[in-house]
Amino acid sequence: MNDQQLSDIALYIIKLTDQEISPAEFEELDSVLSADTEAARYYNQLMMIICNFQECSDEIIVNKSSTDTLLQQKLWHQLAEIERTAPAIEISTPALQRELIQKVVYSPIKKVKISLFHKLTFVACAALILLMVYLHFTPRPVQQVVGRVSQSANARWLSQYGPVSQGSDLYPGPLVLREGFAQIELNSGVRVILESPVTVDLETTSRLFLDEGRLVVNIEQSSVERFVVRTPNSTIVDYGTQFGVEVEKTGQTNTHVFKGQVELRQGSDPLKFKNKLALQAGQSGCVNPSDELVRIAAMPQRFISVIPARYELAVKKTKPLYYWRFDSDKGGILKNEMEPGVNQESRLYGSLGSTNGPDLGVKKNTALRLTDRKEDYAILRRCTDEADSAEAFSVAMWIRPQKTTENNNRIMFVKLFSKHDIEPAGFGNRSTIGFTKSNQFTFDVFCSAKFPEQLSDEERAASSYRVASAPVQLGQWYHVVAAYTNSNQVNLYVNGQLEDTSRISADVKPVSPEMIWVVDSRRWDKADSAFESNVLENTFMCDIDEISQYNRQLSAADVRMLYKSAQGN
């Protein structure tokens, strides 16, 4: 505040103590004190000094430094100004007369009578001002932090304490995860993975209430003796290390134990319950909508124990037919992430190994290492005789080239069916993703109405279409997308950018069936001709990961979204 504003406040205070302040001036003073912290502090200090003077005691306690600051430059100037502008009082000088000495009788002091209404009004106003000053300077009670968001992926929150993001502190109370996944780490060491949509109430560092949705609790590094999850109709008391809880919209509560043991209690109060059920690792139980406590079939697939990478979430958002991550295989059998269970037709052959995959923001990401051994290859999906109705397809993957040779090298072989009445023998129409001796990624499509053996060199060349990238570096991961569009166009993308495109003659329309994907194809168990053997006899070394296949064209926006989802991790 400037000197003039402080001077105005001083004048209002003088008028207030003299009971001469007008209603408009009082409202102005009240407004200034409510809006300005410095003005309120100045008012308190000045009123304290005035009250000390009005006490009229033998000893007046005054803080000299504060008094000098408050009065020397402000109030004294204000009082001087009042004196200067006050009307002069003329005092007549009577003629001197000799009078007899007599007893002086003073007239009684005239007292001003203040009505009870004005007294109550003054007291109420003073109390209101003091209350506002108290509320302004009194700090709000601090909520105790119970944990924080330690990890998240595509998470959108709703909290009464404001915005929530990765690294945010969490306080007791309701918390809603509207989208994505998140892991919260309580101060007790308990880690809770939330899968949207889910609503929880963080009660303490050792207890929470799950209103709706799914979560997984891990207490392997916890300091609490027992961790409790309450739901509207049950209580889960931990006696182990890891378990999942789900509250369905029907009101049913499902519990599955991954490690250790829990006790599922019938009722939301952990101390007052109707019945209980002990669940060991690999077992599941529920309290159903009829309020019955029963055992149910194991359901580990309903819960996630690791926060998915942003790239994995982005791929699943594009809804591929097949998605192979190579993070785990059982006896050479590969899992398609888009289908429940394991696809028995997708498997590794020979002695293909694993290596570290691209950095997708997870602790461990495994990729498939392809060798130059003829016995080492992978078939991700065997060919069927039934053609798919789609007339477009796409494949996206991460590739790290390690070594090249003098020949063109095929990384992946995809068989295509055409709309011709007679399917050419052998491979017929086909598509390959490869790598040239000039360190370029390629996407080749072969379309012909004739049998391959019947084609001349000129016809074979006319039936082949190639798009290629700019040269790349060996030993570096690249995001590669090949797409065949509904308009008979082939596109090749590298790291989110369109590298090359070409249009195929309209009289040939290959379609996307349940394709056969031969990765690192040195040989194929169905190769029965010299032509096929020549196609598959190539030597190449690279690493490959995160292969997703679609029965539609991936748009440029889809490709950019996939690539950018892996950036910054």
C-alpha cells in the first residue's frame, strides 16, 4: 500500500475511535481490510496502540519501533492536517478586575449518551473485523500425505485436492482414475495398481475402500502387519504378498490371490462380519449380489500386475488382429496379446534367442533376435485356405538391423490371396518386408494373375512393386510400418514419417486373409518348389519386436500416434 492509502486508513481509525465514522466510510474501511493483508496488519497494530493509550494506566506499553513507523509519518501527519484545517476559535480577553478569592466550583463534565443500538453495532463491527483478520492470518489445517502416484500411463484423474499426475502426493479421501493405469505407493510401502475406471477412498496408509473397479495390491516391501481393502459388501484382509480385487457394477466383489494368502470376509466392516473364507495363491472367491460368500474359478487374467507401456496401450487402441510382444514364450509358443490364452499356431523354430527391446518405458522389454542360421525362424500365423474379406492390410513393428549381406534380405514374408478365380500355385501373390545391401528398409508387393513359373523376367518385374526408405544406421531401433490400402497403394513409414509410396495396377486386388507371417524366413515347412526355396534362402541378422497386424490400412495419423507413444520414455 502507498502512503496515501495508509493515511486514509489512519483517518478512518481516528473517526472510528471518536465514533464519528460514517456508514460509507465504515464500509470502505471494512472492504480495504478484507482485501489487503498489509492493511489488516496495519489496522491491528494501530488499534493496539490506541487501546493502550485509552487504558490510562500508570504504565503504557508501546513498542517504539512500531510506534515510530505507524505514527510518526502517518498518524501525526494526519492529526496535523486536521489541526491545520480546523476552524479558528476566537477567545475574547476580558478586562482585568480585582476579585475576591473565592471557592472555584467547576461545572460537571457533560457526558454523551450512546444508545444501546450503537454500542451493539460497534461491538459487532469490531468482532467482524477481528474475525476476518483471524481467518486471513490463521493457516489452514494441513492434510497428512498418505502416499504418492509412483507410475502412470495415459492416466486421467478426478480428486478433491486438485490435479493429479505422476509424482503427485495423495491425501486421505476419494480418488477417481477415469482413464489409463496408475500405481500408487503408500507411505507404508504398499503398492497398489489401479486400472480405470476405478474409484477408491484412501483411508489410511494401511487401508483403502474400493467403491468400483479393479486394483492389485502388492505388500512385498511393506512395513504394515496387515493391509485391508474394504468394498461395499466385503473386506479383504492380507496375510500374504499380492492379490487383486474387483467390484463389478452388479455389486459383486471378486478376489484373486497371486501370492501368499488373504481372508475374504463377508461385510464391509473388518471387525464385524458374517462369515469368512481363506484364499491361497491361485484361488479366487467372491461375495455375490445375493450377499453369498463363495469360491469361484481362478481369474488371474482379469488383473494386471504391471503398468502397461504407453506403446502397448497405443497399439491396443488401434485394435490390431494380432499383436506379438515376445516378452514371454512357453516352449517356443508365442502369445497373441489380442486373443485370450495362447495361439498354438504361432511359435519359434530352431534356436532363436532374445535380446533387449526398444525403450518403451518399462523396466524390461524383450525382443526377438534373428540369426543367419537357416534353422532359426518364426511363424506367427499359419496360412488358411479361407480368404478374408478385407482388401487392405498393415503391419507395424520395431526393427534393429545388425548385419547385412550383398543380397536383398527379407525380414518378414506375408502371403496374400487375390480375387482371381484361380489362385496361382505356390506363394502366388505375396508381400515382403526387407532390408537391402544399401541399408534401406523395403516393402515389396508381388501381384500376378499367372503362375510364377509362367512369368517372363519382364512380366515378373512388371508384377513387382517396391517402396524403399532412406538409408538407416545398423544397431539402431526403427519403427517401421508397411500398409496396403484399399486404393491399391503401398506405403512405407519409418519413425512416423512416410518414406515412399506407390500405386498398383487396378486389375489386381490382393486381399488380406489370415496371413502367414514368416519372420526371418530361412526355410519354410511348406516350401515345395525351387522358387519358394529361393525366396526364403536369405541370410540376415536383426532384432525385431512389437509386431502388430491389421486387416485395414493404418492411416498416417495412426502411424504417428504409435511412434510418438514411445517417445520420451
